[in-house]
Amino acid sequence: MDLENKKIFRQPNIATDWIQGMTQEEKIEFEKSWRNSTFVLDKLKLIIERSLKSLEIDQEDDYDHPQWPIKRADRNGRVKELRRILKLLP
């Protein structure tokens, strides 16, 4: 394995979830695509952050609903998953 092939493992921006199960060649190609996709990935990150912000604001009328604990649990699950996805992005 030459030095360029080892480089992908030292890149802190790429979560292992992205490259898990890939061959070395696939990892190298993925890294190239990753580095060339910052515009799209940054936009996706902004969209997710906006969604998170709106979900984290408590809605007063949520507590007027008899099923508010279920609505709250659903919101908490969505927030948790969006945060997990954000960790995958650069």
C-alpha cells in the first residue's frame, strides 16, 4: 500500500460509516468524490441544521394535545437521527 492509498485513513472528515465494506480502490474513489462534493454536502448540512433548529423549538400547542408524549417522542427521535446524519458530514 503506497502513501497515497494510506491517506484516506488519516482524513478526519470521512466517517467510517461511509467507507465500511469498501475495497481499497473504492475507498480511494470515494475520497475523490467526497472532496469534490463539498458544495452539495455543505448545502445538505445547512438543510439538516435548519430542520433541527425548527424541531428543537417547543410548540406550545403540542402540550394541548392528549397524545403530546407520543408527539414529543417522535420529535426527539427525529432530532436524534438528524444529529447522527450531521456527524457523517464534513
